Amino acid sequence: MSKRDYYEILGVAKTASDGEMKVAFRKLAMTYHPDKNPGNKDAEIKFKEINEAYQCLSDGQKRAAYDRFGHDAFTQGGGQGGPGFGNEFGDFMSDIFDNFFGDGRGGQQQTRGRGGAPGRERGADLRFSLEISLEEAFTGKAETIKIPTSITCETCAGSGAKPGSKPRTCQTCAGYGRVRAAQGFFAIERTCPNCHGRGEIVDDPCTACAGAGRVNRERTLAINVPAGVDDGLRIRLAGEGESGLRGGPAGDLYVFLSIKQHAFFQRDGADLFCRVPISMVTAALAGEITVPVIDGSQTQVRIPAGTQTAKQFRIKGKGMPVLRTREVGDLYIQVFVETPQNLTKRQRELLQEFGQTASDDNHPEAAGFFSKVRDFLGGFGGTARQ
């Protein structure tokens, strides 16, 4: 007995929108629902028929399959052909699976040809950690690295078969690498248990690679570290990862950069900061200090009289280059006043003499602070000492 057309059951045209089908389904379901038609077998059959039609047409993939193949789209095997997939509907469902799963699965993308073409697997991506100095990050660097990886076997050219022989097509999956079984509305695919997804069987494996099609080797690669790179930057080298299985595409190599801690400079983006100690005399009377620059040169910084700890001096254009631009950051010199130690008797006498003659004008910040403290403690009957 042939089944009625799903569109006819719902009473809608083939061009009906999802909303129109939903309205039609709800109206019919309310009419033929078993709760409203107790004991009515015809209504029960009609309700199941309506539900089946809506379940198909409300799903975009099922509707597309139904529009193309009718009810045959959901019958066991889907028509005539090979082991569950040698037919037009099987190819259609395969395209659906490929759209969802064919673009890389955790670095193990598998591509498959039809008509006996063997499956291929993408090689794994590799990671390499490279540590460079801040000076090398400033100038850029051409670096040579050695990485252990898998490369295509030269003896068998990646086929896995001994020279003079070749793999044969797997009879279980007809070279597809997968087998499929239809269950109701769905077609379920799984890896072929005989060839494990290869699509072919190697009866006489290559002795150099034991049939794997690739061998382990240490490769030497030259990479270019551009000027201005920052800590944690990732450089991608396309196709320099592991070779693919059975002639599949190679993976990628990712080089992760880390920058060593510098003796003088701290970095914040393109700007550099350098903390420089100065003497109390220089801070009080003014002077000039020599500071290093990341390019290996030196520059002079004028310290004005009365300079306090944490005062910053900006040297424009002496920082790090901005990656892939012509911009350059700045260098900031932050000074801190060093308290003299290991004083001689005469030095102590001089400082004591200065202390006896010093006034609030010589230490305005301290005078202001302790004045506020005295006011604060005065409310409690206390006093503050400087």
C-alpha cells in the first residue's frame, strides 16, 4: 500500500513556509487528537499520519530529502546499490554528513573519494616553544629550529605498500572508508571495521614505514621572527606539521614565543620602563644621568633640582617597534632617590647640620603631611612628631 503525500496530509503546498506548515499541523492535530476522539480508530490513524508528515517536513534536511526522493528517502537501503550507500540518496546523505563533519576533526580531517578512491587523513598540528631575548624581539630574528615530526615515507611515497605492490580497495566499504545503515528517518555512518577508515587494504606493507606511509624524522626549519613580537605570540607555519596519512595534507606548525626577563627594562606593549637609582645630592641639586636604550645605545636624562622618588621622564621613540607598523613606543625612566649608607663621621656631621637648619620649605610634602596628622590627632588629644 502506497503512502499518501506528506504535503497532501497537512493540506499545504510544496512551497509552504515553516510557519504555514506549523499552523496547518496544529489545526489538524487539535481536530484528530485521541483525547478528543476516544475510541475512534480512524482518528487515531489520521493523527499518527499527521504527526509523521509534520516530523518530516518541519526538519529542513528531511524535507529536502523527501522533496528529492519521496518516501523512498526513508526506506531501508534507500533503493538499489552497493553496501548501503551505492545510490543517489546515499550520496545525498553523505553530503549532509560531510557538511557537518568534513572540515577538520581535532586535527584529523578525513577526506574520501567515491568509486574506490582511498581515504586520507590530515596530519597532526605541532607546537614548538621558542624563547628569545627582549633585544631579539626589538630587532627581529632569523631562527633555525629542529623539531621531531613525521614525514612522508620516501620508499613507498606515502602509500604504505611495498615498492612494486599497491593497496587494494576494501571490499567491505568499496573504498569509501565508511559503512552506512539506514534506521527510519536517519542514515547512520561509522568507520569501516575492516580497513579502519582507509578505504584500502595493504597486503604487502612497506618495510621502511611498516605500512604507515610516514616515518619519524627530525626536521630543520628556518623561521623569521619579526621585530616587535610580544610574549605569547603564535607564529603559524602552514603545512609544516606532521605529514598526512595515505597522502593526506600535512598539519601546521605553531611556534609560541616567550621573551626572557630583561635586566633593565620592563615592557608594557610598545613602551619600555627602566627604574634608575639617583643620589640624594643629584635629586636635591639637579644633575644629569646616563641611561641605557634597548638598541644598545645610551642617552642622557636631565634631573631637575628637587626631584622626588617615582618621578618619570619620557624619552620619545626609544621603546619597542609596533609589530608590522612603523610606529615605535617610548622609554620611561623612573627614578628613585637612594638614601646614603656607610656615612663617614664628617658626612654625618654635615647631614646633622643640615637637619638642624632645615625648614618646612625644604620638605614641603613632609611638613604638609604631618600638619594634617596633627590636626587629626588633635581631635583625640594627641600629638604627632616629624
